[in-house]
Amino acid sequence: MHCFACQSAIGTGDSWCSKCGAAVRQRVDPDSERRFVTILRADVVDSTGLVAELEPEEAVSRLEPALAAMRGAVRQFGGIVSKELGDGLAAVFGAPIADDNHAPLACHAAIELVRRVGGLGDPGLQVRVGLHSGHVVAYMVASEFSKVYEIGGAAQHLAARLETAAEANQIYVSEACQQLADGHVRFEFLGRKVLRGFGEPQPVYRVMGASDLSSWRVRRARSVSRFVDRTTERALLWRAAERVTAGRQTVLLMGDAGIGKSRLAHEFAQGLRAGGWRLIDAECSPNLQGAPYSALKRLLLSILEPAARDRTGADDPRDTLPTVHQRAIDSVLDLPISDPQWDELEPHARSRAISDASCAIVESVARRRRTILLIEDLHWIDRASDAVVAALSGLRCPDLLVLLTTRPNGMPVWIARCHAEIVAMRPLDDDSGLAMLADMLGPATTNADLKNRIISHTANVPLFIEEVCRNLKDSGMLLGQWGDLSLARPVDELGIPSSVQGVIAARLDRVSRQERSLLQIAAALGHRANQAMLRKVAALPEDVLQDCLTALDRAELLVRIDSELEDSLEFRHEMVRQVTYDSMVEKVRESIHASILVALESDADWADGPDALCYHATRAKDWWKAFQHGRSAARKCLVRSAYADAVDYFEIAMGSLDKTPATDAREVDAIDLRMEARLAFAGSGRVAEALDLGREAERRADAIGDVGRKVAAMTMRAGAQNFYGTPVEAVAIGEDVVHLAESSGNPAWRNLAQYGLGQAYFLSGRYHGAGKMLAMARNHLAEPAASAPIGTTPRSLLLLCCMMNTITHTVMGELDAAEQLQQQAAAIAEETGRPYDRVAAAYSGGWLMLGRNEPAAAAAILEDGFVLAQKHGIRLFVPVLACHLGIAYLEQGLFDRARGMLTEAREEAKAVGYTSAVLRSSIYLALATCRLGDVQAAQNMLREARNTARQQGFSGLEAEALFGEAVVTPPSDAEARAGILAALRASIAIASESGALPLRHKAEAMLNEMVAKGDELT
């Protein structure tokens, strides 16, 4: 094994590199996996011109110094050289061991790379660098003599294009990399540049240099939330502060990244400073792990810089130190030393002198006034500084409080020797998380659901809460200013901000490969899993399984929960599950989902339904099973009238089936599936797609010569025409289909075809024909051996026939017959209990009550149906229910409510493509508009509806529009009165021919009233 920083050989049990002092990073050969990393591409500018005239040996000698400098810079900052390209290299940061600082590390490596090549003294050697952060597939390629860590994916191409675009000795980075490294590195925005292979110009930034901001200041500058809670932790810190008069106190704040260690430490330290304490602070940097005494240098500068600003120098603690200690401090601060005595000291003696001098300085400061020594991020401390901090933490010095922070994987080995109090930090509680969100999003209750979702998604980790909110704001999902934000549109997925990806991935990399595999299985199972299913899929020995689960629970990745479900396990928060799942390459995911599918299918006690089986079959790319389980899940949704969900599963089933080998048997299944899906598509308001399904089924039936299924597909298409096409088209295809269905001897499709033709007759205003055709279908469906097509049942189809027959008899004024049919429809709806059936019965019940001139009763029935249709997504009925509910309000004199409901009905009908519903709601919206005083708008609306109805063949609606025109037109002059009379006569003529007696009687009464008043013009 070799050191990541200097590549020196490292012993098997070593924790530090003996040469440079960098902490050892354990690495194993990884399997192929997806990683979120930063890619560095660098090459020598115009290398071809440099070596074109040289012999091969000379060419290598000319470029090798630059390549060596590149390698050294990459390795210094923890990168892996994945490929050398002759005149340059490709490197990756954040893999194979995840690092949440991969973007800043890559930027620092690029800066160092340019510096090293520039320092070679060869003006011909100039380099250019490109950086990009994104997802890649990482894998190990083994050859006979070596192993190479390779990366693949589109991300590396953007890094390469940025490298090509960069000027000599410049570093170009993508926006993704800039956002992750901003604050740690200074950037200049260069605008959007056209890069080869990318359709749109890409935002490009240039690295201007490293920032002098500490990590805490970078995080603090980004923070948009206030400090909340931490009552328990603050009480422990204050108790330690109160005890410093008796002797030095050491406290270690320990917690995962993002938990709020630095925020708590600085809030507490500022409180002490306000009370007269002196603050000495330093932080360990991931960029400087390989630089000896880098952390100690920051600590000493924190002590000495105030003295340097004091011109008198009275407060410089170095003045009282022995000479050797002064030289020790100078060596840490990189000051020039010309002291033979110091030069003669052995390395061990120098280290001891540096440690003693540092302790002496801190003690002298603490003697003058109470002091808090804050050292952050010990998990990134360099080896040389670690020994000094251990000594400082063990000082026997009153009035000194040593406050340290670290992640769990960076716990110092010496912490027990200094009798430190360890404070393990936990996520916030729900109340504190909500308080933090209220501060960022605002106190409005309209965001309450979003806030609860964020709490669940992030498990109350402060950094995660803040970054998820920032992500939503940056993406435009949240509008406004911090503290007063509102949702622009519903949020489907909260997602994982790129700034959080590496934090979680680093936690995952701390578990063993076996534990990681178990975690991946759990991630594929979902947010919650049970031990029995994990046991079956993982196939591990019981003792190994339990050891893995214990380790994952201890790491708070997959935790045991108190539940009625035995052996329940769940992810600490959804982002851990998603990062775990996203880390798997496609083949690994497919294999895990296939194993889960087998386990679920073989489990007789498994309680979940086909929807989970469909999910795993689809992810496993087992297309035949995905088809079977998708169809079963769709049928399950149809039973409870969940049409939108049913559509989703039917689409999965259809898409999956089409991925299986093409055979006649497959085509039969494909046709039947589309015909079965018709009600789900139509019911959810996707009528145009239902029509397309019919056409597709018909085309496939023709292709395999299946006459019976062609007739069935035509029947399905004919039904969709009633909603989407014109009555003329619907009647023509409906009559053909009824004839074909009868001649083919298929009673199930004949019954549906007759129902569809009855609807078509009704829409075309042929009410007598509609009544007869619907009665024929009812009689067939009432027989003991009645049958219905796939996707419905005889009882449900009978209910629809009763519904349409009720409406038809009501329009014709035959209310007793309508009442009997309505009672039958209501009885079937009560029997089945299906929301769809109850909505259908409510629709015809409302029609009947309106026909009986009982608008209040109609409104009560229609309101129930409207609410039920909206609740279950039965969108096909929403516009017609809303329309008749508006009519009921209109007839009660509730004109404002009527206008609002009829407007909603018309818009919903337009969205669905339900032509007749658009016309009917427009007619009655015009009447409501007139009653509210806008006569001209009402006349225009009715005129347009009448013309459309006439052009498209909706004669019944034409008659209603004509009557409406007569109602809203004021008889102000002879021309207006003539128009009213003409409209009434035309309405009477159409109503008489169609059999709409109530409408005819109303028009005749109005006409007779005008005649009686002597208003008729001859």
C-alpha cells in the first residue's frame, strides 16, 4: 500500500505515512459503482509541436517532467490518476473512497498542478485544466501487470471539453464544480461557451486562486437559517466552562457531517467571548492533511496575530520563551531560521520542542485570562499537529477550555488520556427542525405539508434541511425571499442536493463491503424493509446478517424501529436510501430486484400486492413478469376506481409486453390489454389516448388477422368517439360496429357496442333511437347469462345503460320511466359500492331531479357525485357533473355560484376534450352570465355554441342554444323580436323531431306568450 499524498510505501498496520505524515486511507478494489465525483483533465498545450521533430526518447524526456508534476499535484490532494494520455492525464476526486470535499480538493490540485509545471523552468511547457463534478460509473480494470481505476459516463466528456477550451495555464470549471467549491476557491464567470458535442452553450468559470476563508466562514456565509435548540449540548458546554477555574477542561463534539458541530461550537465560543474570554481557534483542512503542522500553524497564528497588530509588542507570548522554543515556533510559521543549535537538533527533539513551545504559549495566554481553545475537524488533522493537539488537550492548566470537533471516523486515539467529555451530537428534534424551516420558508401554514416532508426526508439534519430548501429555491420551486417563500408548483421529489451527495456517500464508504451489499438490498426494497425479506434475498448466515444489521444500526444508516411489524428496519432518512440506490450500476440493480421479485413471489405470507411485484419486475427488466404484475396491479386499481393509478400500471404493462419477443400470442395479449385499459384512460379523462388505444388495437388485430378482436377494437374506438369526435362520426362507426358485433356472434362486445351507439344517438339528438338502443342493451345485460367485455362486468355495464336511459327519458319528458331506471341504477351502485358506479348513478339522479324541477334536490345529489369523482380521479364525469350542478344552482337563483361552477365545468371539459360537455356548459354559463347583467357576452357565447352544435351535428344542444338565445335577447326593437321568434321556432322544430318534449313545451310557451301580447311581427 502507498500513501495517497507522497506515494511512499506504508506498512500494513500503519495509520500515518512515515514520510509525509498524511493519514492513511484504506482502499479496496471496488466493484463497478456509480459515484458523484469531480473529474480533472489536464494536458500540455501544443504538445505535438513541442515533440514533432524529436526522437521518441527525447519526446518522452521533454514531457515527462510535466506529467510527473501533474501526478504529484493530483496525489497531494487525494486524487486518483485514472488515465495517462501521453501529454496529460485524467484524474478523479471522491472515489474510490467518497469525500464530500472532492470539488475543492480537485480545484486545489489544479492550482498546484499549474504551479508545479510553471516551476519547472521550461517556458515551452504550459498546461490547461478542465474540471467538472457529476455522476460517473467507476470500475477497476485489471491487466496482466497492473490495475487501473477507470471512470465512464458523460461527465468526463464535459471535463475534457473544458480542458480543450482553456487557455494556457488556465483552469476552466463547470457550474456544477463551481457551486460545490465556491468559497473555498475564487472563480471568475466567463459566460456561456459553445463546447463541442453539447447542444447548448455551457456556463464556464475560471479558477482565480485559492480562498483564504476557513471552512467555517464558507459555511457561515452560505447559511440562511438561525441557530436553534441544542439545549442539552449547550448546558454540557456551559457546565464545562464553569469548571475551568479548577483546571483545564476538554470537550469533544462528535457527529456526522452536517449535524451542526461547528455552528454549536462557534455560537458557544462567541457567548464566552462576550463574557470576557479569549478565543483561540483553528481548523484542520482536507487540503492540508499532507502538510506537517498545517493545523498547528493556524492555531499559533490565531494567538500571535493580535500581538503582531499591537505595535508595542507587549502581548507577544514568544518573548518569554527560551530560545530553542522561539526557533520551534518560527519553524512552524515557516519563518527563516539561522541558528546552529536548532539545525543540530534531531527530528524527534525538534518535534518535542515544537510541542513544548506550543503548550507554553497556550498556558501563558490562559494565565492572563480565561481562554477557549477551539480546534475543528480533527478528522482532517495532519499527523504532526495531532501530537501537539494531544499535548494541549492534556495540559494541567486552569482557566483553559479545549473544545474539539470531529466526525465519528476521526476520533483521536489519545482522547481518553486527556479525560475529555465526549458530547455525541444528534439530529434536531421535530419541533426544532420545524422552527428552522419556519425561519427559512416563513411561518405560513400553506407550506406545512412541504415542511413535514422535508423533516421526514432529511431526518432533521440541519445541513440537509438547509440544502434541500436552497435547492428548491434555486430551481424555482420556491419563490420569494428567505423567510417568506411560497411554492410555485407542487413538489414531486425533494431530491438530493449535490452538496449533500458526498456527505452521505462518505458515510456509506465507512461500512464494510458486506454491510454495503445488505444496505443496497434494503434500498431496493424501499424506505422500510423487514428482516425476513432481507434474510431471504441476502442469503447470509444468520450470525453474519445480525452483525451487519447491528453495524448498520450503530452507524444510523438502517435502523431498527418500534413497530407492530416484526423485525422492521428503515433508513434513517430518504436521502441515505436514495444515495445508496444511486450508487449501484444498472446490472447490480437489476440483479437485486430480480432476487427480491423471486423472494416475494415465493412468500405465501407476503401481504403486499401486485404493485410491488410490478415495481421490482420492471426494475429487474423481467418484461414478461412486469406485464403480468402490471396488469394485475391495474385491475386492482380499477376495482377501487383509482383510474389515474390504473392508467400508470396499464402503461407499464403495455410497454413491458412490447419489449418481449414478437409473436401472435404476444399480439393477442397486447390487443386485449389495450381494450381492458380503455375504461381507465377514458375514466381518468384521457379520452384522446383511449381513442388511440382503440386504433392501435385495431391495427394489431388486422396484422394477425383476428376478426373478433378487430370488432372489439372498433367497438372500443366507437365508444371513445362519443366523447372526442362528432355525433355524425360516432353514429356512423357505432352502427357499423353493432352490425359487425351481432354478425360475429360476440354478445359481450355487442352489448358494449349497443350502449355506445345509444350514447351516439343521444348526442346527435336522436332520443327515440337512443332509448330503443339502450333498452336493447339493458335487456341483454339483464339476462342470467349476460356477458360484458374485458375490463368491465355485466352489472356495471347495465348500470351505465340505466344511467343513459334515465337521462334519455328525462330529456323526452318520460319521468316515470326515468324514475324506474334510476332506481335500478342506484340499486346496482349500492350493491357494487364502486365509486365509479356511485358517480354514474349520481349523474343520472341529478338529471332526473332537474327534469322534475327540483333543483335543490338535484344539487344535493350532484354535489355528492362531484366530490366523489374528484376524490377518486374519475375525471370523465367531473365536467358533466359540474355542468349540471351549475344548472341546479342557476335554477335556484344562485347566479354567482352557477357561473363559477359552469366556468369550471367548461374548462375541465376542454381539458378532457369532451366536446358535448363544452357546448352544454357554455350554453348554461351564458344564461348565468345574462342573469348577472352581461347580456352581450351571453348572446355571443350562445351564438358561438349554437353554430358549433349545428356544424358538428349536436342537434339537441343546438335546440337548447337556440332557446337560450331567445331567453337572453331583450325584445328591444322589431329586429330583436323577430330574432327571438325565429330562435324559438327553430328550437321547437328540432325538439319536436328529436322527441325533447320538455324543451319543446318551454319554447312553445314562450312563443305563445309573445303572440298573446301581440308582439309577433308579420
